[in-house]
Amino acid sequence: MQYTEEIRLAMRFKKQLEKEIDEPRKLIWRWDPKYSLHGLCPKKWDNYLTAISPSAYVAALLPFAPLDWSRDDAFVDHIEPDLVCGGRYHPSDTYETYSDQDVFEAFDMAANTFKEDRHCIPIPLHAARYIKVGVFPLWVAIEGKNRVELYEKYKKPIPAIVTRATYPDPKDLIIVRARGPWNVHYLICTDNCFVGYGPSSRVLAYPNVSLPLLEAYGVKKEIGTFDVLAIREILAARRKVTCSQMLS
């Protein structure tokens, strides 16, 4: 499937970011160089694994993606878990006496129990709710975030109610690399339908995962003006992503 490897790379990178946030902080005179220079936000929930919000991460990975879930055009599908931007599994007090296998089987049984909706269409009773982004094999978890790791562990597709989000055509997008010592790239959208009330130019927080995907999609690149202070924008964008932590 086209773009699959680029999506898997981006999902692995999200897990890497979450693990970096979970690592103990090493302060030098009350200052943590890794957090400041990498744009990391401190861990918010001490007793839980850090999980970056899927919507926040995908908004940074693919700016201008409309991430609104709608029941009107939803359909049932089974999704490979390594292509889903989800959360992290952390047993709650309710399930602490059960094994991962027990919890997974309970999840899977509930998700594969069907009932009829108001249109008499059978839908899974406790299925996840995901958004598929454009033509990419990328699904964003709205509900059912924390089960993604369990399904990945047991190598089973996730039953989900899916809705599609249109992504801008590559001809309406431009990648601009700012001149200067920093590896800062912006994505510009010329289609006002996707820009909405936000800026038409948005910095790529993580060009190492966004650029391979956008370039494979066919987005053209340009060289912008010299901007030695562009590093401030990319660090602010990274802090915005890593501060969007769920209570998983």
C-alpha cells in the first residue's frame, strides 16, 4: 500500500517522543538542555505512561488535515493497528488483576458484538472511532485510543467505525525551507477550504517524518528567505505537540 512505510515511520517516532518524555529529567542548574533544545514538554502524569494526543500529533505531521469525526458518512472497517495513531495501554485500577491477554479478549469481544443503529445498519457495540486522513493509510483515534497497543501486541486488526477526512491536493501545497542554519520547513496551503481561520503557512514540527510523507505525496519544494530566528517557531510547535498529553 502506498505511503505505508512513511506512516509506520511516523508512528514509531511518536512512540519515541513519548518514551523520551517518560525518561527521568537531568537538570543542570535547574535547566534541562534536552527539554529546551528539543522542544519537549515535561511529563504531566507521574503514575501513567505518557501518551501524546493522536489529533495533536497528526495535526503536526500533516498540517491542514481536518480531524472532525462524523457519524453521517461512517462505515465499519478493520484497521491494522500499526497504521493507527493512538494512545498507550496502561492498566487501570479496574483491570490491574487481569492479564493483558484477558483485557484484550474482553475488548475484542465487545468490539465484535453488533447492534443495529437508527438506520437498521449493524454496527459494533463498543468499536473504536477513527478518522482516515485523505489517501494515506493513516487512521486517527478519536475513541479507542488506548487499545491500539494491545491490538498491535496481539497482531489483530482493530474493529472500528471510520469516517474519512479529505486532505488538500498536492498541487495546493508547497513545502518551503527557510534559509539559515536550522532545518526549518513550512507547509503552505493555497486552498482556503482547508486553511479556515488559521494561517496558510504552518511550520513542520517534525520534518524528519513529515517531509518523506509529503514528498511521496507529490508536494513541491521551494527555498524561502533567510530567517535565523525560525528555530523559535519549530520549538514552539514541538512544545505544543508534546504538551498535548492524554491521561492514558
